[in-house]
Amino acid sequence: MKKLISQHLTVGGAETGTYNLTGDYATTATVVSINPPAGSRYAITRLFYGISDGAGVNTETYGALAALTAGIEIYVSDGDGIIYYLTDKNAPVKSNAEWAHLMYDQTYITLAGGEKHIVGRWSFDKFSGSVDGIVLDGDKGQFLALKCNDTMTGISIHAFLVQGHVMEGPVPAGQGA
């Protein structure tokens, strides 16, 4: 049986750590990630995101904040540099609507207390054409990262969760970054 992964992207990429990006990152960018340890390979098959804001959400805003200035970037890196971007490197995500351009599944929910919530699912197995989605090799120092370089003050939840499984055996030809 495969060992399943269901983990928030966190500062430092470990299983525990800061994952709710609700601070001011306009001056100093914050990166959250998932980093497989040496000797492990992770197959990341999907990413979920959630944004909650008591002031409501619209397509042209981010949560209920004005559209972002710098935007959100998601990429795969090996520590020496970015291997490839999952978001357009020239057009990072700056609004709620732009998340919808990347993922088919996106839902707007009103929670019991009246807070508005957006949730989305991005399926990498369909995006990549491989049942394993995005393969990260811990021996190569590869990780999946999300960079936030705007103020998120005012949003109550801003979190990203990945799911997949730990891979066993050699890397199949044509997989991995």
C-alpha cells in the first residue's frame, strides 16, 4: 500500500510549521513549500487552496482585498534555481478569478458565521499527463513552493494543502523534474 501525503505547504517545507499566510509579506516575500527528505520521492497529485474573508469575495479581488500587486507564484525548485513554474512566471495569480484559470474546481461558500470562503482544487495528474502528477526527488533537493509577496492582512484563512503519495523504487523514465 502506498504511503499517502496530505500536508500543508509550510515555511521550511516540513510537516509542521506556519501555513496560514495572513500577514504582511509586501516587503519580504514568504515561501511555503513541501520538501521531501533525502532518500524519498513524493508524487504530488493535487493542490487545494482556501481563502476566507469576512468582508466577502469577488472575482476581481483576492479574498476581499484589492487585487494583489506582486501576486502568488507556484514553482518547482531544486534549491539552485526554479526548474519550472506552475503559474505563469510573467503573470502570477493576483485575483480570485485567476485561480479559476488554473484549476477547474473552484467553489464559493458562505460559512455559518457569515464569512465568505473560496476553495479550489488543482489536479496535477491531469495537468502533467502522468498519474503521479508532479514528482519531487528529495535526493536532488527538489521541492514544490508557493511564493507570497503581498500583504494578506485582513484575510482570516489563506492556506494551501497538497496531496499525493510517497514513491518507491527507481524513478521511471521521463518522470521527475
